[in-house]
Amino acid sequence: MLDISKLDINYEFGKRIQYLRKKKGWSQEEFAFQCDINKNYLSDVERGRRNPTLKVLEKIANGLGITLEELFKGLGIK
């Protein structure tokens, strides 16, 4: 069972990416193609199961047409 008190930045960040992707109306497959990232990898990022590298973060931001700063906006980074 998932303990909500232990949600980490990977999970929070994944939900942020998923929100931004859905806001554009893209499927995971469309977005992965746009970012030049494997669809399964993107799915894992969105579920908080991966810790993406800076290169991947740059691809995601570019795919969304936003800056890295905007990509992280609103996250509870401590």
C-alpha cells in the first residue's frame, strides 16, 4: 500500500509532467515522440519510478516548449 506521507519529489515531478502533457492534449506516445524519449521510460517518469537525468529533463522541457524553471514551478522542492 502506498504511504502518502512518503511521496517524494520523483512522484511529485511525474505528476507535474503528466499534468502539463495532458494540458496540451497529448497521449504519452505523442509526447514521448515529441521529446525523443522512449514511451515506457516516460511512463515510468510520470509515475515517479525513474529519476531522469538533466538531458532527459531538457528534452521534456523542450518538448513542452517551456524552460526548465517552468518545468519545476510549483514543486515542493526542499
